[in-house]
Amino acid sequence: MSVFSNARQKMVDGQVRPSDVTDVRIIDAMMAVPREAFVPASKQAMAYLDLDLDVAEGAAPRFLIKPVVLAKMLQAAEIKETDRVLVVGAASGYAAAVIAKFAADVTATESDSALASKARAALAATGAGNIQVRTASAGEGDAAGAPYDVIVLNGATEIVPEHLCRQLKAGGRLVGVFATTQPARATLVTSSHGDYGHRTLFDAAAPVLPGMERVAAFVF
């Protein structure tokens, strides 16, 4: 077993499984996708650690969120094999690669065009064939490709993502870390004929996606 294969096994057995992730599709996907392929060479030794990993070299920080936070959010989203999924703030494409293992079609958006190019290259190198990567801000989403069955935020939002919610099908789900209050919490939003229900999943922290920051209020 290679060093990375061994680290991948330890990530699944030591982080993901003990966190009540029981969906074998997620576990199998995380075992199959080489996370180190989505990380700069200088940081590959940290690819499987329990941390938010900055993958933007020499640019504004962009992160792969903690493996366990991603896994638990995907389980809550209950992605079906027929679902079309939008990954917002995809960074180098790891989350999209995992989701593509058990979804019908994945679109990934990333605001950093250079990082989006790296994501395309990493996805192609790892054989992910049902993923499109588009350059767009996190708040913009992908209106042209909407509606989606599931939207996954690869990071946190400090604002309620109303524009993204409107890109869901009826019955669609959006999942992400909502830092609209403290502590931040992973949250599931469900669309139902123009109305949206929110369910708190678990306390979680993740870097805020560019464009999803809270606007500072003017104080006299």
C-alpha cells in the first residue's frame, strides 16, 4: 500500500467513520478519490489531515474543507444517483470529484480562474468524466444550468444564500456551513415550491467563501 493510500485509509477510518458517516457511497468515494491530486505538491503530505487545507498557491487563500465536514454534509444532502449537483466554491475540485462518484452530473464553480484551471486538470488526471468546472463567484452560482437537485457549499457563508436557493428544484437541497450566527453550523436548506426550510445539522467551522462574507454595518 502506498503512503497516500495508507493515509487515505486512515482518514476514512479515523475521521469519517467515527463521525457517524454510514453512507457507503461516500466512504467508497473518499477511498477512491486521491485527495493528494487536488493539493499542491508542497502540501501533499497534509492532504489527509483533519484541517481546512489552503490549495491556492501565491493567491488569495482557497480551501479544501475538512474531510469529515464534507462527508457529513454530503450524507445529509442524500444525493441520489439521478441528481444534478452544483458545487459552489469548488477550489481545486476535490469535493466535486467525490460527489461525481455517486451523482449523475456535477457542475463546479470557482471564482479564481487559475484555480479553476487547476481543478479541470486534476479532475481530468483522476478520470472524473461527469464534471464541468466554470469560473464564477460563489454568490453567483450557475443560473444558466439551474435548477439543481443539490447545491453543496465547499465552505462557509456569512449571509443567507437566497440567490443560490432559487437555483434549486422543488424538493432540492442546499447544504453548507452557515456562519450567519455563532457558533457556525452546517445547515440543510430544502426547497418546497418557493419556500425554504432550514435544518441545523451540526456545529462546524469552515473558511468563508469569497463573495459570501457579511457586509459590515456602518456604526455611528
